[in-house]
Amino acid sequence: MNLSNQLFISCDWGTSNFRLRLVDQSTMEVVTEIKLPNGIGMMNAEWKEKHAAAGESKEAFFLKFLSGNIDTWNKWIPSGQSIPIVISGMASSTIGIRSLEYAPIPFPVSGKTAITQWIPSSGVLKHPVLLISGVKTDDDVMRGEETQLIGLLEIIQIDNSRRHLFILPGTHSKHIEVDGGNITDFKTYMTGELFALISRQSILSNSVKAEKLSEEHNEQHKAFRKGICFSVHNNLLHTLFTVRTNQLFNQFTVEENYYYLSGLVIGAELAAIEKKNEQLVIAGEGSLVELYKIALEELGFQDRLLTVPGDKMDQALIAGQRKLLQTHASH
């Protein structure tokens, strides 16, 4: 592989996971990467339990962890070479490396008003770090998704004259409104977390069983669509109990009931979408995107729906980090 001299290190450091990539800026090609379960939550707990009392600062603890992983890349990074690290996600939160304020909306998707901070190279970590904060409204926050969105708008073609609602499914789904080149509003929905709690830990866990969605299992699709339709017209606290009665009355198998439950919670989330003349863009992990696509089509949004393939989201994160590195380059 022929590398340019413009390498940077992309770090996506969430609450539960850590992902480090060596990236060629000119081609956006990932040279090598590391994936670990050492999320910010685990790392912060380890620092408090084992290192804080000994006087080691939290920042030094995190930077040492970064350094140790990057040092394994001596095949690509010669000794003494210093290249920038761009970190988005929870590393700029109160449990991360440094706590940075959130940038307010409206937030330009150029990233020019993003709140960032450079941590200079040191004896602990020889590479300078660009730490990226998140965005806030009066009652909501996000860290990391805005970086993905900045990158997504770099790599997909959309009509900039239209207002867009970007739907990013996940543990905490985000609905992000973009209008006139700015993030103008966003909302967080705890859809994925609620589904996980109900399907695994509640009384309803005995009424459902996870099974991969497939085209061959048409009854799964029917159950999911029924959950969507029932959810948008009824209160979620009531509809959830119908998962139990579905089993009691032999309405669905436990596998079908799993997708009915998924339809209920996703339907409750999507019922909040207002009937505006905006384009809807779903972007995220493959199987979830497919479910959201089915749900939005069931709700009549197919004429203004754009689906972004799951593999684009990794590219989007890297593109967003590169954009912010270029925009906030001085250090």
C-alpha cells in the first residue's frame, strides 16, 4: 500500500466501545485498525478504582492507553513521527479525557462552530490530539452523531434546497433536522435500550425470542408491520402488554412476537415525525436500517425516503473527523 504523508488517527470512543483507525487523509483508506470493548465507561471506572488514589490524572491514564495501542503500529508509523489523533464520542464528556462544553444549535454542518480542543504531544503521548465535543439543544445533547452527520453530507448527494430529517437508529436513536446548512434541532429516542430491557429483563421476555429477520419468514414482517400500525395509534404503555396477550391467545410465535415488540417501540419513535415536506434519510447499521425502512414505508413516507447503506456510516465518521481536523487544524 502506498501511503501519503497525510496520515491521521481516527478514534471513535463511545461509552461501551473503543475503535482506533490509521487513515490516509488523501484517499480515506483505512490502513489498519483496533477494536476493543474498552469504552469510556469502563476506562473511567478502572481509573477511579485503580489509579486515582495513586495520584495519576484521568487525562494521563486515557492518553497512556491511547499511546500503548498506537505503539503497536510501528510498521506504519516510524519511531519519532508525530501525526494527529482526532477523537469524537464520549471522550469529551465528564467521564472522558477532558470535559468540553456542547456547541449550541443552530450548528453549521461545516463544523466551523464545533467546540474542540487540542491536547499537545507530550512524554505520555507523542501524537497531538484533537478532542471534539458535541451539540446541545435546550433539552437534549449528542456527542459523535454530529461528526458522523458532517461526514455523511460529504459523501452522499442530497438536495441542499430541501429540509432533511436524518434518522440514526441505535441504542439511543437520533432524529436530526438539517435546514439551510445547519443542524436546527434534534431529538433522542431511547428505542434500542428500551427494546433490550423489555425483551431481556421484563415479564415480556418469556413471550419473545430473537431470530434473524429474513425474506423467507414473511410472518415476521407481518408481525412487525402490525406492531408499527398498532403503536402509532395507541399508548405505548398499553401496547406493550399486548406482547403478553399475543402469546396467551396464540396470535404469534415467540419469534414473530419479537418483531411485533420491535414494531411497537420503533412505531412509537416514528410516530413523532411531523408531516412536513422534508426528506427523510435513514443511516445506520444494516438490519436496523431495514426495519426502519419498512416502518417508514408502512407509515406512508416512501416517496421522500432515502436509505444510506450501513457501510457508509464508518466512512461518514472518518470523513467528518477529517473535515473537523481540516477546519480546526491549528495547534
